[in-house]
Amino acid sequence: MTQFTFGYAFAFFTAMLVIFGDFAIKTAADAGHAITSTYVIVGVFLYGTSALFWFYAMHHVTLAQAGVAYSMLTLIALAVIGAVWFGEALHAREYAGLGCALLSMVLMSRVA
């Protein structure tokens, strides 16, 4: 595998951990759980673990490339989770933002 592939894979795993952490914390917040609840603790643990994957992502690609990949993945996943799981509405502005996120990843990709 190339440096590029490793970098994006680590950025993907970073995003997945953060997304699951966000989901756990949003679930706790919507249910009125205390900050010491299991959901919040799991979310914080996932955030901390994601920092390890982020380190390896930046080891293999530029900070800009890792940042764009992470941002794009989290934007899309959180928008879908918000709409499907939490019933949040997506409007034209959100769809345009998601399209721009995808385009930015394509533009920032440098394949050797």
C-alpha cells in the first residue's frame, strides 16, 4: 500500500471513531443523561482513541490532505446520521455543503 492509501485509511478510521463518539454523546444529550453517563464516557474515550489514528494519518499524508479527508467523511456521515437517526432536516444549503466537501477532497488529493 502507498503512503497516500495509508494516510487516507487512518483518516477514515479517525473519522469513524469521532462519528461514533458524536453519536454516543448526541444520544446522551437528547435523552437528558448526565455528563457522567456511560454514553458520554464512551464518546470521550472514542475521541481520545481517535487521536492515535490521527497521528498515523498525519505521518503518511500532509496535514491538509488528512484534514480534508477527515472533514469530508465526518460531514457526510454526521449529516446522514442526523437525518436518518435523529430526524434532522437537510436543506439545499446542506446538500451544497456536502457536495463542496466531496469536491474539496478530490482537489486536495495528490496521487504520486
